[in-house]
Amino acid sequence: MAKDKKPRRPKAETPKGFRDYFGADVTERKQMLDAIADVYHRYGFDPLETSAVETLEALGKYLPDVDRPNAGVFAWQEEDGDWLALRYDMTAPLARVAAQFRNDLPTPYRRYTMGPVWRNEKPGPGRFRQFYQCDADTVGSGSVASDAEICAMLSDTLEAVGIPRGDYIVRVNNRKVLNGVMEVAGVLDPSDPDRFAHERGIVLRAIDKLDRLGEAGVRALLGAGRKDESGDFTDGAKLSDAQAGVVMGFLAAKRDSGAETCARLEELVEGSAIGAEGVRELETIAALLAAQGYGPERIEIDPSVVRGLGYYTGPVFEAELTFEILDEKGRPRQFGSVAGGGRYDDLVKRFTGQAVPATGVSIGVDRLLAALRAKGRIGAAPQGPVVVTVMDRDRMVDYQSMVGELRSAGIRAEVYLGNPKNFGNQLKYADKRNSPVAVIQGSDEAARGVVQIKDLFLGAKIAQSASHEEWKSQPAQFEVARADLVTEVRRIIDRAEG
């Protein structure tokens, strides 16, 4: 009789493209989300939470560069035949909410939302299949004042989370201007919007790669195509030199001021009604922002911003961090984009058949956190809890009483709940938890009504550099009356935080 095979143990590993977040990561993200929510709330936006799961029909086919509705998402089919999927962004669920509850929501409806999204894409370095997004949108306002407000709020948000002026820029463009350029270049026919759609898609993707490929690379993609360093060939839009010249002129239209940039864009879209309308909207946005004190050092008009998603219909904007960091090979590079958005007036129309204007922005929280870590503005080991050590197992009630007093005073604290036999292990545990204080009370101290306070931060500092005289003048462990426990622990924590 064959022996039974041992059951196969599952591998203790995270699926590819996913990661686990531990204490400091979760704490830093929460602090950032709280700071962002505070700005959004101050601007009058209300919170909204939607389900992580949407019908595939509701999500639609709005992922970039794909044609199938379930491409790039985690989807499954229910027994009744319906297809469901994890949300890939926060905008598609908002469109569904705006349509479903249109009779109950105020108009305009201003909401913000925060949470994870999932994309079934090939993972890579720094590219995860689950990540956090933080969105704010105004649904029901066709005024470009709402677009200007989103840009101002994005600027305020970056500064609120620790990105100072000079380290970021919010860049604004308008898809109507780009459509006007396409019309002048002969790849957009207003009477037949589907004509030249393939060529326009290539042009959009080429423009979006300007920072990476440079002008020569973009021009190649506008023409016959481009061969990269590996030898792979990407087919181009097959524009003539004259047509490509119009597009390249658009990319080079940025001038020293918003007014000068708009004047140049007006020249480029001459003869296109949609292009002229887009330029007027940019002029209005620039004027509204200037009136509120948002100058070009914070928000600027930049024709190179196109945003990849096809549902944008008007102003588009992108927040870019301008400081340098070192890549994995030690080479300096700019950090790049951390947020983007724009106007999408046709998305809700999918549900209602009626045009509903909308505009919004999405912040990549994980990228913002990575930027702050790269600059050393966050990432320090967070302060752990006060640890009350256990000297006598039968006095657990006393130790829990101490912890209760500390917690009631707003101090994070815990009793050591491991094996108390080896006292040294208790102090090692406190060090590993980055605890500021260890509280010690044996039967002798209890009989005298005192406790020993061990200042772990000061102890580590003394061990590193203090002289014998300094060690004597400021001992890291001292005795206090039991009644003064909370006061002394608070004093040590305040000093450490100060």
C-alpha cells in the first residue's frame, strides 16, 4: 500500500505585483491621507466610499491603449452570467454613482474618495497591481472655474503633505487645443470624429512620451515609426512632414508666461473653432488662478500635457515633482508625475444618455510617499509604545493598572506579554519596538511604592557617545514614586518628540 503523500505546504510569499504594508508604512499613509482630506474638506468636497467591485459594464473600456472592456482588470463571471471586476480607478465608479443617484445628489456634486485600486497589468520595479488613489471631482459644473479650482486645490494639497513651492509644478493644458492642432494638421475631421482615430491615438501616445523620447523620438513616431535600442520597431502615425511640423510646433508653444503661451497656441489653431475655444478656456483658467495668487511658479500653462486616458474632453492637468533623486543605478533623475486629471464631460453620459460635465484629479498616494522618503522628509522609525515589563507573573493586575493609567492619559502603552523569564529579552523587545520608555517594578519597588523608569532613547544616545561624567549627570534609568508614573513618562516622551 502506497504511503500517503505529505500535504503540500503553501508558499509564504506575496503574489507578484502586490506587497504588504507594515506599521510605519500604514501610519505614514494615514497621515498623508488625513492631510489631503483636510484640504479637500476645506474646499467644500464631501467624502464618498464606493464598492471595490463594479460590474464590468459599468467600468467600461476606459483603460489606456486597450480595446477590450475587461483588459487590464481583475474580472470574473457570476453564476447568473454577469461579469464583475475590481475597480481600476475611482472615476468610473463615480460616474456610476452620479447616474444612479442623480435625483438625490446636489448639483454640482463635489466628492473626494480614497482607497485601493487594482490593475491586472505586468508588474515591474515600483509598478504594483494594487495601489492607493486619492481623487476629488466636481460633477455637474461646465464652468472652467471648477477646473481652475481643482488645480488650486492640487497645489495646496502638495504643500500640505510636505512638498514645498519650488519642488513641484502643476501643468495645465486643454484637449480642445490639441484637437484644434489635430484638425489643422489634417488628422481630425469634425464632421466625422471616427475618421483618423487610429492616427490620433498614435499621435497622443507619442506626445505623452516627449520627456522620455525627446523631440526626435516623438517626430519619428509621428512619421514612419521608431526603432528603439533593443531593435523593436513601433509603427508611426504616417503623418507628412508638414503635418508633423504642426504637432511639433504645438509641443514647442510654451512661452515665459501663460498669456504668451496662449497667444502662440491661438496662432497654431487658427481656423479651428474647437481649438480657439480651448485657448479661451486656458486664458480664463490662468486669469482665475492669478487672481487667487497661484502664479507660474506653482501652476503653469504647458502644451506638452496630454494625459493618456481617452475620456478627457477639455482642460487636463498634471502635478510633477521637479527635484532630483537617484535611480537604482545611482543616476540623478527627476521624480516626475504624482497626480493628474482633467475634464471628462462624456463619462456619465454612458449611463444616462445626457451630457453631464465633470472634472477631477487623482493623486498617486504611494508615489507621493516614495517622493517624501526619497527626500528624507518621512521614513524615520516611528516611536513605539511604552513597555511595562513583567518582573512577577502573579502581579499582572498591577502591571495592567499601570498600562491603563498611561492609556487614559493618551500615552501609547502595552504590558509585555511574552515569556517574562528572561528580563533581558523584555528590554530587547522594547528596543525592537522603538519604545521610548520601559517601566520596571519588582516586588521590592512595589513594597516601597516606586517604579523604575528606563529612558531607552537617552540610554541609546549615552551608549553611543556620552562620557562617564555625562552618564552620571543624566542617568537613563531612575526611580520615581508610583503616583508620578504618568508625569515622568510624559516628560520623557515630550522631550523625545521635541
